[in-house]
Amino acid sequence: MSTATPIQAYAAYEHFVVSSPSPFVAHVEINRPRKLNAFSRPMWLEFGRIFTQLSADEDVRVVVLSGAGDRAFTSGLDVQAAAEDGMLTAKEGDDVAKKAKGMRSHIEEFQECVSAAEKCEKPIICVLHGISIGLAIDLSCCADIRICASNTRFAVKEVDIGLAADIGTLARLPKIVGSTSWVKDVCLSARDFSAQEAAAVGFVSQVHGSKELALQAALALAASISEKSPVAVQGTKELLNYGRDHDVAESLRYTRVWNAAALQGKDFGQAIMSGLTKTKPRFEKL
Amino acid sequence: MSTATPIQAYAAYEHFVVSSPSPFVAHVEINRPRKLNAFSRPMWLEFGRIFTQLSADEDVRVVVLSGAGDRAFTSGLDVQAAAEDGMLTAKEGDDVAKKAKGMRSHIEEFQECVSAAEKCEKPIICVLHGISIGLAIDLSCCADIRICASNTRFAVKEVDIGLAADIGTLARLPKIVGSTSWVKDVCLSARDFSAQEAAAVGFVSQVHGSKELALQAALALAASISEKSPVAVQGTKELLNYGRDHDVAESLRYTRVWNAAALQGKDFGQAIMSGLTKTKPRFEKL
Amino acid sequence: MSTATPIQAYAAYEHFVVSSPSPFVAHVEINRPRKLNAFSRPMWLEFGRIFTQLSADEDVRVVVLSGAGDRAFTSGLDVQAAAEDGMLTAKEGDDVAKKAKGMRSHIEEFQECVSAAEKCEKPIICVLHGISIGLAIDLSCCADIRICASNTRFAVKEVDIGLAADIGTLARLPKIVGSTSWVKDVCLSARDFSAQEAAAVGFVSQVHGSKELALQAALALAASISEKSPVAVQGTKELLNYGRDHDVAESLRYTRVWNAAALQGKDFGQAIMSGLTKTKPRFEKL
Amino acid sequence: MSTATPIQAYAAYEHFVVSSPSPFVAHVEINRPRKLNAFSRPMWLEFGRIFTQLSADEDVRVVVLSGAGDRAFTSGLDVQAAAEDGMLTAKEGDDVAKKAKGMRSHIEEFQECVSAAEKCEKPIICVLHGISIGLAIDLSCCADIRICASNTRFAVKEVDIGLAADIGTLARLPKIVGSTSWVKDVCLSARDFSAQEAAAVGFVSQVHGSKELALQAALALAASISEKSPVAVQGTKELLNYGRDHDVAESLRYTRVWNAAALQGKDFGQAIMSGLTKTKPRFEKL
Amino acid sequence: MSTATPIQAYAAYEHFVVSSPSPFVAHVEINRPRKLNAFSRPMWLEFGRIFTQLSADEDVRVVVLSGAGDRAFTSGLDVQAAAEDGMLTAKEGDDVAKKAKGMRSHIEEFQECVSAAEKCEKPIICVLHGISIGLAIDLSCCADIRICASNTRFAVKEVDIGLAADIGTLARLPKIVGSTSWVKDVCLSARDFSAQEAAAVGFVSQVHGSKELALQAALALAASISEKSPVAVQGTKELLNYGRDHDVAESLRYTRVWNAAALQGKDFGQAIMSGLTKTKPRFEKL
Amino acid sequence: MSTATPIQAYAAYEHFVVSSPSPFVAHVEINRPRKLNAFSRPMWLEFGRIFTQLSADEDVRVVVLSGAGDRAFTSGLDVQAAAEDGMLTAKEGDDVAKKAKGMRSHIEEFQECVSAAEKCEKPIICVLHGISIGLAIDLSCCADIRICASNTRFAVKEVDIGLAADIGTLARLPKIVGSTSWVKDVCLSARDFSAQEAAAVGFVSQVHGSKELALQAALALAASISEKSPVAVQGTKELLNYGRDHDVAESLRYTRVWNAAALQGKDFGQAIMSGLTKTKPRFEKL
């Protein structure tokens, strides 16, 4: 568990600990280590709410996401809990069209909770370690930067439980790494891949010898970003995400309109001035 | 030539041998080794028909594509045959607009035959070896996973015969590997690149010491995928291909509608149950 | 400075030297070495005009872009000049909506000048060395192929001066390299990255021991491309750029229409014939 | 006010009365007649919640939306309330970039509440009468079918209060009627237009002599639709809305996937059978 | 039945008569009047083949499509035949995912046959009369120009047989007429609409007193278009269809590439010259 | 000719008279009445420059475009001049690919000049009268509002001179009026259509008894718009044009970012205040 003080405003969440390891940095820890941090429905609903709250929280500029315990970032969906909730088995005799409507709505709810991390306006650094399969990939694909421990065991596991992954991996993974041949290999075979392989294909950008070292590196990177202009940082996240889904001409147009307001903020002048005077700028809350 | 028994339903094809090395796996071999497996028009018409048939064939769950003979996967277009068919030389005096219409129609036919592999609903593993230039790149870009022998000599050769590649390489290659600088280098210079280089940029995901070893690896991977739920596997291929051409929000929406039917199939429950009982599931034909 | 003879038609430009190191190759050198090749507004206006002119110049088939002097490809925006021009500081009391309009228009002008390189119909090989930060990334993202010296120090520096990069880096960089985790890391942290790192992620496709060697390699590659059919080469650039911004079906359709005219040119037959007769083709100006 | 019995599940809403004039039909009435049904922030938050609830309510198959009182469907934004909430006036001295962030977020909240009507899976018939300006157009653009009284006074009023309409009118109106020349005329001039003009350009599809007659016609149409298969009706709304935002090939593809589940429901067979036996079908809840 | 001589090349079709009422004009008649021209599967397969053949037939420049007999253009799907073919009823006990795959494939085949009319490179003028419901709307939406008799009874009938229309109406109708309120009204209510209403909303562009007069007008218009440059006419159809599915900048770009070949044809000069010399041009086959 | 005083800043244009009939209104008159206002290349180059200048001119808030003389708004391309310039006839023996490149470039230049009107940030009201064919349609499609005299004779004339219209009509007309059947009729037949027909389909929004009356109505409308907030008016044009080319979700997102700056301008508060105090607001230059 994180040693930093929990942030009061997030104390009511049951399955996550949110603490502040340094100014303007929030550390979100998935906190169900006895169950390998597997996700039940209440957990993903909380996950969505936390990131929506972080997005609007002016005391937070960067977020680090990790999993409690030694064994797993997360082992994915808590299949047993899902089975007990009746999510996996439609009742006999139900109408196919009616069940289809229910499933669309159920998948959408799940997708939106996970996507809340992508929509969060602050950069998210995800630290993976140990078992990191199934939903672990969906979640980490919504982070901006991925760092992992050398013992991480990754897998896009869904075909092995009889379904095409539907919470985001198939939509996002091919846009996150360069080799489609590799993406299709791991998604179709459901095989494990290692931290080294994840780094080689660009899925993670750093590998460290242990979870602790990986987390430490993430917190250091987070601290460094938290000292920069939040107008610049949050604009950069927005424009990179926009760019992923639009062509270049569209992106340039949107960028112009975005920066027409952003550049009128004080951060810009202050950062310029600090550069010229070689002093450290301090940016106001956004 | 493949040692597996040819599949009867594909026996009539002249230029390809289609055999079944293991249950639910089809092995398609380009079979014109004396001509370095170069493609004439009848060949690409057959190519299109074969993959359309494989797509609908419920006895096939995975396809391996390779070239017969030691020397080449394929040396590309059979230029001599094309010249004799009059495809390369428009008649003097013909009207430019009329010739343009003929060429559009001719290129479209060729593109559609090759795209049949991409549209085939079953995963395709392509094994390349030896000479693999020009059309070899177009074809293999339509496969899902690429594996090659260490002796493979690749080249996007088209500029050297005076044209911008128009059968798919320029549309697909940049979406298959990560480095645009590399893509433009090989497409503009038409230079050879090796198996090692292909692996480094992510064009292929495995390199093996010989064609035989590469093929063996492909067949093993195919066999492994063929034992998984076809609903999950074919859904995964569909959603990954959809994702390549759509933004994330679009993909998530399409995924919900797709899985609303897929998750009502029996494969899902069966795979879950097998996971819990540690038994090997057997999936029905799709 | 380049040792090749300056091309007369470009002699009037103040901040750039344009010379011809070999037939059909133009070498554009950013020529303000005392200021680390930093860009003032007159410079980017010239930059735009030069590439628009090169695009239409039938004596040019390939362009090499580099920076004069030992120390920098370019250190980016000339902040001091920009400050003196009043570009960085809006006047107090001005109306926010009015300033927003002015900024949109100002950014658009800058974007269009830089985009002129991308729109130039001839391939551009960019040679980077030394300090290559901020605008250096925007510029080089518009080139087709990037080559660098081993001493290059790269950085997407904009967040450190308080803004989200708005001249193209955020729109283009994620489409140029494969790893989004890496892109977001360097864009959010503004940290330096080395030539080796740039090669590993695919941002550059060659690293050489010095600026001279890098330039030499670029000129050799340019010379090789300049001997190929300009119809084929320019079509390849157009179709690859089109492909980046369109899905595969769209690209194939556009390709058919494009090649319906291109294949009626003489280059195609000539290249085919040269291939058959093992002679070196000579292509007419385009 | 509506004479039908209020539906218990919606009784807690303060500013709207939701009643059930006939089986499976919900009638939503904007209920602030003394203020010409002008919208304060609590009202649009309620509006969003009501339509989200209606979307999931299996007892509702069609919705009719109208405004209480004789004088107005709605006069739009309650400017006075907005002024008091500080929504219209940014505090002096605030940072422009910070205010821009606040405004984006504020507009997004408002847009999403209004868009809830468009996203509601049940068809919505909007009945307009009297003053119907500003927000009235935004709201009614999210309905599927528009019917009005002959005394309706329409206006896209926003330019007259100094802003470009940002809650949906400019995005949706041009896709709802055919003549762009007319759309730009009314949006740029902010002039009134009559029921007759609205019918002539296709904005409304029926005009009736009074609010009562218009409402009666809407309820009759709603009743008629409510007797049809909800699978067919809701699928039709979904596919028409999808079609507005996608090209034809995309729409056909999505349609196939959608109907692959929908056609397996019982409604299809039942409707066919009823057609052959000339009996009235009864469809189960969806 | 048409009085013009059947064209030999289309004589083998069973359910359609294809004749040539004037040079370069083909008249396709749906020929199953005893069954109100209802479509069975063999008919729509033929329909697809005919329009694919017409598209490539250089003796045809314009096509007129109508229905034989006095009573109906077409009453739509032949429900009885579909029921006998088992297309409407999935077998009990079949797997939902497997049935979904079958249905997707079945709908796609049907969609593609109908879309063949849209893809036909020659303009199609559709003449509707009498009963014109269900599939009649799907078919006529693929024509370029719609003309009808005053006795035509139109309806988008699908919701009344329990499904959302999936052969094209919902994708195309909103792009063919201006008023979305009207489109949703007729699609959700399945009500009849008259020739006058069809003309008022722009679905048809001419109404004539009888089927004969409507057909006569269509043939006259076809004859007039058939005398114009086929390069110009077919380019116009292509560019208008392209424009429907693309934004303006995309359309302008595609147009440039298209006309770069088309304007080099002889038709252009010949038409110009005829204009100057006031003579009637004669255009060669395309 | 216009009776208003010519504006000095536009006095150097040869083929157009630009005057100011009322504050903040510019009237652009095509001024080559002896040639029916037919366009030669120098004219369309001027046309592009004028609208680019108007877009940036803070003394102009609305533009009216009309044609000098009694007989024609414009008869379109000056075919004779084009022939003399060699634009219509490619030289014999030229390479097809080379000519294609030249034509693409030539068409692009022409398209961009005409598109300058669409890109102009101020609303444009186009007044048509008399002969208004060919290019007249391309030009007027770039205006925001179209008004015409009852004697106007319209035609999309291009197929009659052997080409598919390539300067914008085919890309824009279908997005301007509702009935595709009508659009294809007039584009394929090249037939004349009257002012009444243009009004009925929504191409123009007002018809007046004479050119003078039409112009008078346009000037009055222009004057009325010119008194409104330029921030609101120009934002409305931008957002409506953006909306035409994007789906609703995209438009709403862009709108939020646009208005986040616009609403911080003074116009908004001033307009609100004027509304409350019933006084006439005066807006500063933008």
C-alpha cells in the first residue's frame, strides 16, 4: 500500500486508496490485493467516479495508477463475482433482442467507467507489475504513459474466456504500439508476454527491476510534470488524444482554436519569463 | 509443397494447393515455384476466390499462407504475362479518358482479389521466405500475422518499375509498422530489406532460420488458435480491423453492438466453465 | 555551409541557402548559425515560400533539409525576436475574443508555412544534428525521411515555455512513431532524447557518427531516388500521405483514380522496358 | 397542464410533469409557465436526468415533449437566473485560460443535458407553440419529429445576445432541414419565423390550429407508434441517427451487425405472423 | 411491358426485361406483375447482376428502372417466398452467435445486390407507380432521379413487419430529402405517403398523371442525357455520390484527381467545339 | 454599377468594384458586364484575393456579392479566353502523367480562389440575376445566403461542355439543398431552372421582382446583420460551416472550445445588457 497520506476527498472509496505523494500528484491504488485486484462491478463504477473527480480536481495535476500487493496489478475481471451477479449468463427463455439491449447497455457502462481515465484531463502514469492480464490491458491502455516491473506477466486474455475483448483493448492497443503483426499475435493467441517484450514493442516505456523501483520512477516523473504549467500539460494531453482520432488538418485546426484561449493565460508569459531569467516558475491552479 | 492432404473442396484451383495440416487449419500454398510464384491475372482471380471461400467455410478457423519452392514467397507481378495480356501497354491513339476508366476498373479488380484475404473472417498467418518483393508486400499486408525465414529478401519494388504501388502496400504498410520514416525510406528507395530489419520495425513478428522452421512455427500457432472459440477469434479479427479504420469512440460503439449477439452464443459460457473446471473446451462450428 | 553551387532561382532568400549537390536534388540549408538557426517570423515565411517553389520546380525531384553550422539544426523559435514582435504578449486591456481571433490567425500562418514542406510534392530528407528542439521537431515531422548525427539532442520543448505545441508536433509525431507511451513521455516531460533513442523508436531511420556523415548519407539517398521515375516517386509520396489520413478503403479508391492517369505516362513503360533490358532508364521532367 | 395521470417514477422532478396519456406513451411537460418555461440550470439538469430515465424505462415506448401554459414552449435560457448564478459574467482579473476551462466544462454539461433527448432510445415527438426561441430550437432539434401550433413564433435568437449558439442548434439544424440558405438566414439574422415557414422548410412536419390540436395530433401519432414492435421502432431511431453521422457504407455495415441480434427477437416473427393472419400483434416489453 | 426491343445480352434474366427504347438507353423492367413485382431471393441476385453488367456495358449510357403491370412498382419483399426459404425463421436451438453470423452474411448479400444500382456508373432514373412500399424505397433510393405517377402509394413499411429497415432506406433516405422530421415520421409510423407528398419533400422530382406519362418523361430525360458526353455524365454521377459521403475539402481533392484524366479525353474538346460552332456533338463509347 | 462609394483599399482591383453601401457592409460587384461578367483567369485570381482581404478587414462585417449590368450575374467561364490561354487544350504529344499533374494544379488554383469566399470569415449574401450559369453556381454555393431576381436563369452547365463540374458545385450543391433527386436532375441534364424553382428547392431564400429589388433586400439584410455582434456573427458562420462537414459530437466539441474564448469577449456582456436595458448595443471592431 502507498505510504503517502490518503487525500481526504477520496477517502470514501472502498476499493481504491488515493494519496498524495507530492504536491499536485495523486496516487490511485487498486486495493483488493487478496483477490489479485480483480474487478467486480462496484469496483469499476468506483474507478469511473474517481477519475471523473480527479479530472475536475484543481489540486491534482498528474495521476499515478498502480495495484496494491506483490502479486498483481490486476488479474482482470472477477469472473466469480460476475457469475454471481448474473452478468455472464443470460436467463433461459429470454428474448434475444431484449438480451442484446441489456448487454449493449451493460458493456457501455463498463466501457465508460474505464474510459473515464482517458477522459481525465490530467496525465496518467500507469505502473504495472506481476499479473496484468485481461482488464489490466484495457485499463492501462487508457493511461498516457506505461511503466512496468520486470516481473510483469501481460496477456490479452479474453479469447481464452470465449469473447472478443470489449472494454477497449482492441480499440486502443493498435493505436498505442507500432506493430500490428504483434498486436494480432497477442490478441488472437492470448499468450503471455513479458516486460521486455512490452518494452520492445513500445507498449511500456520503462522497465524497472521491481514494483517498488517502477513506482518510484513513476512518482519521480509525475513530480517533474506536476511542476510544469498545467495549461501546457493538460493542453498537450488533449491535443495528443485529439490527434490520435483525427487527421492532421483537423488537428491543426482544433489546435489553433484551443491555443487561442490557452495562450492568453498567465502561464505562457510566466514560463517564458522564467526561461529568460533562469528562475523556477510557479503556476497557479487550473 | 505441403505434405498435408489437400482439401477436396479446393482441389480445382490451378495455382494454389490448399491442404489441412491439422483440424480447422487450412494451408494455402502459392504453387508456381518454377516462376518464383509470380502472379498472372488468373492467379490473382483465384487468390480472391479462395479467400472468399475460406471465409465462409465452417471447417476452417485459421489459415496459413506460404509459397511453394525454396526460392521465393513470390517475386510479385508476372510482368511478362501482364505485357502479353496488354495490361501494361495502352493502345496508341486510345482516348485518355477511356483508358483511365479501363485502368481504374482493372486496378479495382486486382485490389479486390488481394483484399479478399483481409476480408476473410478467419485469421491468416503469412509465412515469407526468399524473394518477397512487390506484390509479396501487398499480399502479406492483408494477413494478420507475418512470420518469415531469415533468408527473406523483401522490397517494395514498385517505383523501380515506374509506378506508385497500387494494390494495397501504400495504404496498409504505414498502419502495420510504427516508423513512417522507415516506411517512406523503403517505399521511395525500393531498396531490399532483410528479415532482421523487418522484425526490428515490427513488420514480421517472428524470424526463423529456414522456411521449414518458419512454416512449422506458423502451423503451431495456427493449431493453437484453432482450438479457441471461433466466436472469440473471429470477433477479435473483426474488431481489430474495424479499430484500424475508426476512432476509439466509434470502435467502442461497434464493439457493443457486435458483442451483444456474440456473448449470447454458447462459446462464452463454455469457455468460462472450462476455465473454472480446468478442462479443455470444444467449440462448435461457426 | 553546403559546398554545392547555389541554385539561382532561390538566391534571393535571406535565411536559407538552396544548392544543387547533384542533378535533380536540392539542398536547403537553414542559414542562421550564429543564432543556432533559431526561427524569426521572416524565416518561417521564407521557409513556406521555398517549399512551395520547390514543389512546382520541375528541376527538383528530391530535397535535403539541414541546418548550417556545427551546433544546431535549429534551437526552435527565436523567443527574443518573437517577444520584440509582440507575438508573445497580448496588449493589456485588449478584448479576449479579439485577441483570440488574432492568435488563431497568427498560428494558422505559422502552421501553413511549416506544412508547406509536407505538401511539397517531392520527397524531403531531413538531416538533424546538435540542438534540435521545439520547432526542430515540428519541421522534421513534415519531412518524409529523418536521418541524424549521433550528437543530436532532441526535445519537444514547448511545455517548458508554457504552451502545448501548436505548429504540428502533437498532430504528426504520434503518426510517425509507433509507441504512444514514448510520445506522451517526451511531449509531457519536455525531456531531451538522444539520437539512439530516436532511432530505437523509429523517429529517425539512420544515425551517423557526425553531421557530415549524416548529410552525406542523405545526399546519397537523395541521389538514388532522383534517378527513379518522378511519376512513381511523387505518386508514392502523395499516396502515403493520403493513406496516413484515410482508412484503407478510401486509400484504395483514391489510388485507383490517381494511377489511372499516372500509368498512362511514359515513365511506366520506360521503367518496365529498362528492367527487361537491364539498362538504366532516363525519365523526363515532371 | 396535461390531464393525464402523472407517472409515479417521475413525480420527484420539480420543473417537469411526466404523465402517461396512453399505454407506453410518456408525456413530458416543461412546467414553469409563469416564466414562459425559461430554463435555469436546475431545469436543464433535470431535463437530462428525465430523458436518461425514459431511455431505460421499459414501460415507455414513445415520448411527447411540450410546454405548459398558453404563451410559450420555452422562451429559452432564463437570462436573469443565469446572471445571478454568475454564469454570464466572468470575474474580473481571472486568468483567461482558467476561465476558458471553466466555460468548456460549463457548456459541456449543458450540451449533455440537452443531448440526453437525442440519446434517449425512444422516439420523441416535440410539440411547439407560442414563444419558441433560443433554447427552444436546441431542444426541439434533439426530438425526432416536430409538430407545432400555428401561433408558434420561432427564432434562433443567440446572435442577439452576443454569442454563437452553442447548445446544439448550429450543429443539428443544418442536418434537419434542406436549405442551407434558409438556415444561415435565420441563424445570422436572429429573425422570427412562423409556423408556416417552419413547415415549408421542413423543420416541422405538421402545423395545427392551436396548441391543443397540435398536442392531440402528437399524442395520436405517439399512440400509433407505441403499438408497433419496440425492437423495430427503437432500431429505426438508432439507425437513422447513426446514418446522419456516417456515410452509406458505414451505415450498412452497422445495420447488419445491429439487425443480426434484433431479428432473432420474437417481435419479428410475431409481426410477420400478424400480417399474414390480419390480427393485431402485441409486443413484449423491451 | 416495355414495347422496345429486348437487348440480347440481357435476355437470359428471368425476372427482368431489359430493352433499348433509344440509342444508349437501357430500360430495366421488374417483371413479375402477377405477384405485384415482389422480390424473392433469385430476383435480387439477378437485380445485382444486371446493374453490374450495365455498369460495364459501353452501349449503355443511361438506365430507366420501372415495374411491369398496372398495380405496383414493387410491393417489396415476397414474404411468403422468404418464409419458405427459411430466411425469416431461425431454427429452434441454433446458437445465437452462429445465427447472428448467418444473418449478417444474408443481409450483406441483399444489401450488395441493391447497392449495385448505386454503384452502376451510369445514371439511373427510377419510375414508380401504384404500390411502392418496403423494398421499393430501398431500390429507388439507389437511383439518381425519381419520377412517379400520381397514383403511387409509398410507404417505409418495415416497422410494421417487426424490423428496422436494413437494405438501405435508413442509410440513404435522410441524405436524399431535406426534412428529417418527415423522414422520421414516415419511417417510425410506416404510414402511406402520396406522390404529392413525395414531391413536396423532394423524394421525387416529377409527378405525372399516369404510369405511362411518368415512363415517357423518364425516357425523354434519359434520351436527352444519353446524347451528352459520357465522360462528363459518368464523372458527374461519381463526384455527386462521392460528395454525399465526404466533406467539401475531400471532394475538391478527389475531383482534381478525377478530372486530371477525364479532361484529357476527347469529349471535352469536342463539346467545347460544338458549343462554339453550334453543332451537335457525337461522343464515342466509353 | 453600385452607387455607393468605392472603398479605397480595394480600388486597385480591375474586374471588381468594391463599395460600402452602409457601415461595415462591403458590396463586391463583378464588373465585366459587356462580357456577361464571364470569368477569365485574372478575374478568378482577383476574386480569391478580394475575399481573402475582406476576411481580414476589420471594417467589414458583411459582404454582398452581385454582378454588374442587366443581363447576367455571370455567364461562367470565359471559354474563349481560356482557349487562348491554352487551358482547354493540352499540347499534342505531351505526356499524360505530366499533363495530369498540370491539370490538378490548375484546377486546385481555380478551386482555391473560389473557396476564398467560403473561407471569408464574414457572412456573404449573393444576389443573382439574369444569366447565372456554370461558374455562377460554383460561386454562389460559396456564399452563405442566396437571393435572386425573378428573371434569373440558372443552369449547372458543365456537362454540356464535356466535363464534370470541378470548381465546387458538385461538392457543395447537394449540401445546400434538400432534394438529391433534383440536384442530380439539374446536374446531369444541364437544363435551365428558374428563380421560382430555385426558391422551391431552397437554393435561394428570397426571390424579388427585379435585380434592383433583390439587391436592395440583400443590402437591407446585410445592414441588419452588420449591427449585431461580430463575435457572434462570425462564430455562427464558422460553426455552421464546421457543422456541415462534421458529425454532431464533433461539432459540439469544437463549439465548446470556440466559445470558451468568444464568450470572454465584451460583445457578450454588452449584448445581454442591451437586451435588459432595451438599448441598442454598439460593438467594437473585431
